[in-house]
Amino acid sequence: MIKKFLNWFHPKEKTEQAPSAMIVNMAKMLAMTNETELACDDVHLLVDQFAEMKMRGDDVESLMPMMKHHLDLCRECLEEYDALVAALEFEQTL
């Protein structure tokens, strides 16, 4: 759990980040949190609906704001969402 938490603040590259910069990044992320948020498990259950709605042109930011907020903060869930959108876009080309 801690590793996943720290991955939100660390870039994917293998560059080292100074501890003070990491603390600043953590503070910024904590400031962006809401009192009520979706957990990654919740996002995994909804990501297909979110992606399909987005591809239809629905205003998902206003229809599912907690989902959008989570994707803005969680790199792992965003990567899953991006992969799903890419698969759906590819499927449309067939």
C-alpha cells in the first residue's frame, strides 16, 4: 500500500528525487484529496463505463466527478483507463 502511495508522487523514470521534493509533491497531492473519494477497487469496477461514456462524447467530468478526480491522482488507474480507451479506439477501426 505504501509503495503504491509513493508511486503517485514518484515519476516512472528511474531518476532519484530529493527527499524534500518528494515531501513537497506529497503535500500537493494531499491538498488535492477530497473528504470522499473512490478507491482503486471502485475505479476498476467503473472504468469501462467511464471510458465508453467518454468515447460517446458524454460529459464524464460532470457525470462521474469522483472517477475523474481519482484518475487525475492515480497513475496506475489512469494507465488502465488509457489502455482501455486505446483498445476501444482500435476496435472501432475494425
